[in-house]
Amino acid sequence: MAPLYKRVLVPTAVVESRSRLDLSAASLDRGAAGPATRYATLRSLDRGERAAIGLALSFHAERILIDDFDGRAEAVRRNLRVTGTLGVLVLAHQRGLLDFEAALARLCRTNFYLSAELVQLVRSRL
């Protein structure tokens, strides 16, 4: 089975803030902290969001995964293609890699915020 993405770059700032996650997959590249400093004018965003946007710009990434509203807006302003966690779940579901409803139920048991409107919109497009 083909992976969902060929390569995933994760900024050091995000790895450090999410150290409880298993990010040891062979396809995961930990990006240097450097690119984020070039975009330090994004002061309204947290360190991880700034680093992710900087890394995506530096590597001319095809897409950036970001859920925070302000982070998504800034990424779009910088002409980055944005997807969120639900977008990844939908793509994985469409490729037969997971059951969307089961994955959504697991996600809802975490502290991840999802608006009912967004969930309904995504469900209507499946």
C-alpha cells in the first residue's frame, strides 16, 4: 500500500512541542529550526506555526498541514496550499487507509478542537 504522503517535514519546534507523539517514522524529516527565524515577523503565531510556515516556504512544499485558524490564514497569504487534520483523515479514508468515522471518533476523544459545523461540512463531502 502506498503511503499517504511521500515525505513529511516537521520543524524541530513542532517535534519539541509534540514530543508525546510517535514521530519516528522513516519518512519523517526533522527540519532545522533555522527557517522559522527568517519569518519571525509572524509574531501573532506560536513558535511551531511560524516554523512550519518557514519550513514550507524554504522547501517549496506542495502543502502544509496546519489547523490553527490564524496559522492557516497566514499560510494562505503566503500562497501555501493548506490542509488540516480533517483533510488528512478524508484523504486517508478516500484511499482506503482508514475509516473516517472511526478516526473522527478517536480524534474527538482528545483535546483537539473541532467545530460541529466543520465536521458536518466534511461529512457532507465524503
